[in-house]
Amino acid sequence: MKDFTSIKRAGFIGIGLIGGCLLRNIKKYYPETEVLAYDYSMADRGIPSRSVDDALREGIIHETTADIRDFKDCDIIFLCAPVKDNLGYLEALKDVIKPSCIITDVGSVKGIMHMKAESLGLERNFVGGHPMAGSEKTGFINSYAGLIVNAYYVITVTEKTDIEKAHLLLDMVKKFGSIPVLADCRDHDRQVAYISHLPHIIAFELVNLVQDNDDKDQNMKKIAAGGFKDITRIASSSSLMWESICSTNKECIIEALDTYIEDLKAFRKILEDGDSQAMIKEFDRAREYRDSISPRHKAE
């Protein structure tokens, strides 16, 4: 396999926001690639998934299946379900895929996926992926091809990764308009704990803080304005997805939480002491760093 044009058949497990985005890009840039989608709802409950049906009607996918064994002929398989589910799908695919098949994922936690691949003897097949783009909106219905344009797309590798497979994904990412970044899976998990996972936890808990301390007339909710709404927008994200992320990146998130709690305690002391200069210094330091962040794309 030299580049993505060599992919004749692609499999998707999970076609929500990110899965739908990738599907739309494959349809746009590689229309000759056949796409098979796994219908988890049909497999679990015997009820067709609306997302899979919608994608089928749009002509974005060619076939659906409720049997994981049907992925045996795929050249590449995208795992786009929550992290915990992807671990199970990775194990289910072990005795199904052909030796040359690439398995990649789009989850926010990479270390545990690489560990699972190693334990299954799939190090040569698995290449981690994480598009740093997203929305509080979920599902295939909210997906669009441009979601990952100009967004960083992290490709994670280990010393046992098949570099040819990693480069194929790099070729795909560039074609889709994303900016590929190669990273060690452990470094990735610590970085996203600080820049993505902790902010989501803060948003969730800040909303709960206001809810728990509001009066009976809900006046806090009533007068909540732009600042509160901006900082808590991501609290509308999927609770199931974020439970999966937090549970599988626990150590890194706890480190980030502990560090943040100490920072809050330090600011409390500044406020208690009435140290205006220290307060201004903290605000200025944050503003300068925030203003230096590239406006390239709205990250996850």
C-alpha cells in the first residue's frame, strides 16, 4: 500500500460526528473506495441504526452489516466508537482481518489502544489517530466534511508500528485538509488531559456548581450570559463518550486535576490577601498566552 488510493474497501465501526466526517471525505476524495459500515444497533438490539440508514440513503456507504466477520476483506478499518467500545472491537477483529489490514481509531485516548493492540499481537496493524476537532453536537446528522479542515490530526505510533501504514494515514489526513502530527501515544494522552479532558470536566462541574447553588427561582440560570455560556458550551457533549474518555485516561487526568486544584488554591490566597498586583499579573499572563494560541481551528 503506497497511499490511500490503494484502499479498495474501507470498514467503519461507529459513524457519529467524527466517523461521519471521515466518511464524507472518503466519498469526496476517494469515490472508488467501497465502504462497509457496522450497524451496532442491529447487532445489539435488532433495530437498524438511524445514522447507518441515513448514510446508506445518502450514498456515503455501500453496505451495512451486523456481523463483525464481514470486515475480513477490508483494507482499512476505522474505529469511531467510544474508547471503551473500540477496545472491544479491536479484540473482536483480531481473528477476522487479513494480515495487510490497517486498523485505526479516532479516540481521544491513545495509550490504552496501543497497549491493547500489543497484547493482541496487532502492533503491525494498528495506527492510532485523533483528529483534534469536534463539537458539543453529536451524531452523523451533525457531521460534515469540513469539520477537520485545518485541524491538527494526531497520528500515534510506537517502535513496532508499520511505518508504511502510518504514512498511508498521513497521506489521507493531508488530502482531507488536516494537519498531520506524529506523536508518542503517552505524550499525547498527557497533553490532551490538560487541553481537552480537564476543560470538559471543568465545564461539566461548573454547570453542576451553578445548578446546585441556584435559588428556587433559578435566577442564576435566568441571568447567565455570554461568559458562562461560552465556557460551558462543551458541557452539552455526550456523557457516555466522556465517561469512556475519563475512565481510560484516568492517571493523566488526575495529574491535571491535582495541578489545577493547586492553582485554584494559589489564586484563592491571592484573593484572600487582596494582592491586586498578583491578581493582575495572573490575568495578564493568561491573556498573553491565550492570545498566542493559533486561531487555525476550534479544537476538541
